Amino acid sequence: MKSAPFEYLRPKTVAEASVALGRRNTTTAAIAGGQSLIPMLNLRVVLVDLLVDISRLDDLKAVTKTPDSLWIGALTTHAAIEDGKVPDIFNGLLRRVASQISYRAIRNHGTIGGSVALADPAADWPCCLVALDATLRIVGRNGVRVEKVTDFIHNSFTTSLSAGDIIMGFDIPAPQAPLRWGFAKVARKSGAFAQSIAVVAVQGKDGPATVALSAAGPRPIALAATARQLLGATSSEDEIRAAIATDLATHFRGPDSLDPYQIRMHRANIVNAIRDMRSR
Amino acid sequence: MSAVTIELNGVKVAEEVEPRLSLADFLRERCALTATHIGCEHGACGACSVMVDGVLTRSCLTLAAMCDGRSVLTLEGLRSDPTTDLLRRHFHQSHALQCGFCTPGMLIAARDILLRHQRPNDPMVRHELSGQICRCTGYANIIKAIVAAGEEMAGTLAATAAHANP
């Protein structure tokens, strides 16, 4: 199983990489860890003329903590986050999410930037970053732009990236009060792609609260009614289940409706994430 | 073609490779190192596991061109590695292989587990090993071998420490 032939470049700077990725009349792709891209090239579901290796660009590796936010460079690997090499100002949420992605060998090379750039509907980081209201910075031919992760992902495997764009990293706002979080996913075996991913984030006792769900539709969604139920610790699980049902009905209508099994599975998974949050 | 220089099992190797050549094919076809097995070729089975710059890596999900300037360690390079030696003995004692196809990847992954976790227990080994597929053994004996090797390693460490600080 081999990829179709392609040209390979390893530019020394982000600017050179951006120019190479924007080359005219050429199908290009950036490669960082390659843990999704290489199998897709080998299976020939992705065909490129030019592969631009951005994995050694130091400008994409910075990790910085400020009082207001945490900056995670796009090339930060899942394993680095799992091992606590990134300051986790979210009470361990990032480490927990990272440790459940695929297998260790994949986590050693796969990057947070690559995960979001691919925008697989069953990926963990888009869900987590939407729950934490993260933004990402993208450098391209027209300079630098900043977008919310939730706006960046348009559809399954579809983002606002265009030729020449490179994700620099993610800016995650610091919680106003110690973060209470929950994380749950449904997967056939540990490391397999998930059928449902839920991340719950509540700042302090009274919020704000967010609940994000992935693998249910083409892109991560924020469940507003469910999040409102989490403000104040008094909601019963029945009230929460009702709110989840409202959110699922709002987001999945008509031809996009979920079948009864999917509704039960996602609801159970979200309730598990909320129990996980309440148990902390 | 892409020029690569790789430190392969401690020896510098310089080659010209096609950019699409995987590290797994590079090892087997260009370097005749066939301990690295090729199973699924899309990262699901772990048979092709090697170490790149000291971290566990799927050689089928790595391009040889991307390894330029890196160090690669295969099972052939671990002949005199004490952790691999210990694991090999416990795999033998616990009958942790049948056809043996997955074994090189299992040994590389097991060594990585023992180097990152002291005395890993059964559930931890199961979780860590979820990326390695074996179609014969049902995993029970592989897990038994790794747990036993971890216990022997921790026991030896404790004995050495006691000897050093009586």
C-alpha cells in the first residue's frame, strides 16, 4: 500500500512553508505528525503533488502561559500534553483528553494542530477546544487571522483553511474560577475512533458552563440548554436528560435526525461526562 | 528523490529515497532489517513499531524522508538491551507468542511501557497495549509476561538500591 508519488519539501521558516503550500496549480498538504495524513495518502483518499513538512518549525512549538490564557503551539503532541509538559490551567482536563486519544505511538507524533486542521468529526481536540471557547491563529498569504475554533470548523473534514494557510496554535482563555470538568466518550475499544465525545466545563460554582458534543454530527456542537441546567448544582439528572433531549432535537432535525439508539447513546454519554464533572 | 541520513541502530546510514517511501519499507527493503513486520499499513496493528528519537513510533505512519537526521532503533538494535532481554525471557516463560508475527512490535511496545511505568499492573498494561494487535494468543499471556517482567525489574531495582544504601 503506497501513496501516489509526490514532491517533498522541508522549509526552514513558516513564511517559506506558507509560500510552498500556496504554490499555483498544485495540490499541496502540510504534514506535521502525519498520523492521519500518511494512512490517507497510502489509501489514496488524499492525493497531493507536494507535501510540505512543517514538523520542525520552532515557531509552531511555543507553549506560553499568561494570566489570561494558555497558548499551545500547533506542533504540540498529544503525548507532551498527556505527560504534563504543557501547563494545564484547566485542572487536568487537557491531560485527560490527550491520554485517551488513539495509542501512545500515535500520541508521540500526532499534534493538536493537525487534529484540528483535519477536523475529523470524531476527533477529541475540536470538542475540548469548543468547550473551552478557544481561538486559533492562522498565518497565510494575507497575513495572520484569529478565529474561534467553533467558527473554524465548517463541516466534517472542512475548515476555513485555504491554500498557504498554516495553524500557528491555540489561545485558550483562562477560567475565571477553578475549572470543574467532565469528559466521557463511547468507543468500541480504547484508542478506537469514538462514537460520542462529551466535554463539560464549568467555571467555579456558578459558571459560566459549556457542554460540547462531538461525533454526533459533522462538527462539534455546544449544547446551550444542557449548559444552563448546570448553573447552580441543584439540577436533577431527569432535568438534565430533558435539557439534553431539547438540545439534540434543536441540532439534529429533518434529514439530520438521530435514530433512537444514537439519541440514547449520546444522552448517556453526556450524562456520564456531567457525573464525571460532579464527582470532582 | 530525497537525501536522508539516519542513525540506524547506532550506525549512520545515508540513502536517497523516494519521498513516499515509508520508514517500514525503508527498514525492510533498503536496510534488510526484517524484524520490523508490516501488518495493516495504516497504524492499527502495531506490528511495525520502532523507536524514533527515543519514542515509540509506527514505522508505517512515518516517511523515511521525515526521519532525516533522526535516530531509529529497531528490534535488531536491541539485542543486548537489558529490558528487551528480560522481556524476551518472560515472553518465553509465559508462552506469550504463537505465530510470532506481532512479537517484534509487542517487544518494542512492552519495553516502552516498562521504561515509562514502574511495575505496571494488568489494567495498565491492557490499556497501553491496546494499539498492538495479536490474532493468536488472546493477549492473556502477553500481559502476564509484561507484568512479570515489570515486577522483576522493580525487584532488581529495589535490591540494587538496598545494596547501595544498606
